[in-house]
Amino acid sequence: MPITGGHSASLSPDDTQTAIDEVMYEKFTRTEVPGFLSAQDGWFFHTSPTDSMAFIYDEDSNVGEFEETGEQEEVITTSTRIGNTTTKRITKYTKEVPISWEAFKTSQQGKREAIGQQIGERAKVTQDRLSIIETYGDMVAGTYNTTPDGQAGASNSHTTLNSDTIDNLETGALNADNLWTVALSLMRQRAQDFDAGGHMFEAIVVPMQLYKTARETLGSDLVPFSGENQLNIFSTDFGNVMLRASVYLDTIHNPAANAATTFTVLGRNHKIERKVLSGLSTSMIEPQYTTTDSYVMRARFAESRLIGTWTALVSSNGTA
């Protein structure tokens, strides 16, 4: 198929033949927004390379608590296993922008150079949007990712390998009391063997429109939005809880039900992961290798996002 379009003298005469003073190229400061959540943040997205087109993983049943054993009694044996094999395929994402020979030779307003910068910037935007929407933005719906037991990341009916039920979904809207309920659920969370697990409340992820409420709830010296004088334990006892927010969790970008009110708390051992086959790479194809005598800027990256299991995370859909 002939390579046409992209950046050409006919599409951008203002760059190749008309004397204009300036092009109003867009620039952004979104990474400076308070609490900015990025796919590049290794705490919130445990990222590792892969050399296969599919990432295959299991859950582990753990071994359970010790049993009381009397003198010369037979020691009870414990069975332990792995299971719920799950496969997550890698997806490749590409961007190709042809630049005609004429436009390449006569660009006067920096459009040619801007294309390369814009491709790099939009690659990061794509990675952020997909990583956030398909994990934190999908925590309750399970549209893009489910845990190995077939449930959404946050659910009232997770099933362990031993067929016990785990509940890591709450309903309260974000405020101090409901945040304590969610944090308590995280601290009480059972392990796969249904004995005590438990995780420290170390981070919270919210839609951008809940950032103010979350910041005030976490940072107030006293219980926020109250005339009472109790200490706010989130600021006194839990240390520096990490707060992250994203516009991709707001309804303007996220079509999931209750997107505007859903929030997630986490411990460091969560299994929200990115598997990267290839980071962003770019190449320039020269015109002698195309049928339309055009340069072609081509870029690609390949990765997947997954919620490996329910451990170390609890979400609330904020409906109550």
C-alpha cells in the first residue's frame, strides 16, 4: 500500500512555503499535577521485562498456620499447591508518520523535529492511559483484567485455591470513617491459606476529582470535616501515605460504573504489574525504501498490564 499523508508540503504549506512567525505547538505540564499517577511509577505498577508474547502465572496456596501437636503424636502433614494458571498476552502499539521528501527538505517551522517529540510524548500518554484504566480504573468492573479466580480485582467473592471466600470490596464514599473501614479491611486481609495475612496501608489511588478530599483526609492534624478534637490517625500513625490521582480515573476518560467515586488502597506487595516486551523504539525509513519517495517515522512499544491477584489491595466503589 503506498505511503501517503503524514507531513507533506500539500498538507502543511505554512511550514514548507509560507512565511509565518510561529507555530503554536502544544506543551503540557500534567506531570507536575499534585499526586500525578504514571505508568512509569514502579511502586504503583510493578514493572518487569518479558521475552515472550504471553506472560503465564499461577497463584500459591501458602502452607497455613502450625498445628498443636502432643507428645509422640503423629505430625499432621500439610498440602500446598499452585494453581489457577492465567495467561496475559502482550500487545504491540505503533505509530507511523510519513514525511514527504519535499516537506523534509523544506520544513521552516520545526514541524519535522516536533513530530519526533510529539511521538515520544504521546507514547507516554498512551502507556499511562492504558495502564491506569485497565488496572485501577477497572478494579471493580473486571472489563479488562480479572484475577486468576475470574473476579474483578476488587470483589466480595474472591475464591482461594482452597475454596475459601475473600472480600476486598467496600462501598463507602471517601471520608475519614470510610477510609478507616477500607484501611482496616486491608490490614485484616486473609492470606490464600485463609489464615492471617494483613498489609500496611501505604498508598491510596483516587480519581483526580477526589484528590482534594483525599489530601485533606490524610493530612489534617485532627479528624477532617468534623468539629471534634480527635487525632487524625492517618496523619499521626500511618506515616507518609502515598496519594496518587489521575484524570484517567475520572468519568471524562473512564467509562466504568462509579468511576468518579471509586478509590483503592494498597500495600507494597500488591500484584498490579506491567510486563514490558519492548519499550518505546523509533526508526526512520528513508525515501528510497518507500514507493512514494517519503521518509517514514515509525515507533512502537509492546507491553501488557494485569492484576495478578487480590492480595494487598482493597477498593471502595463509593456508592454508600
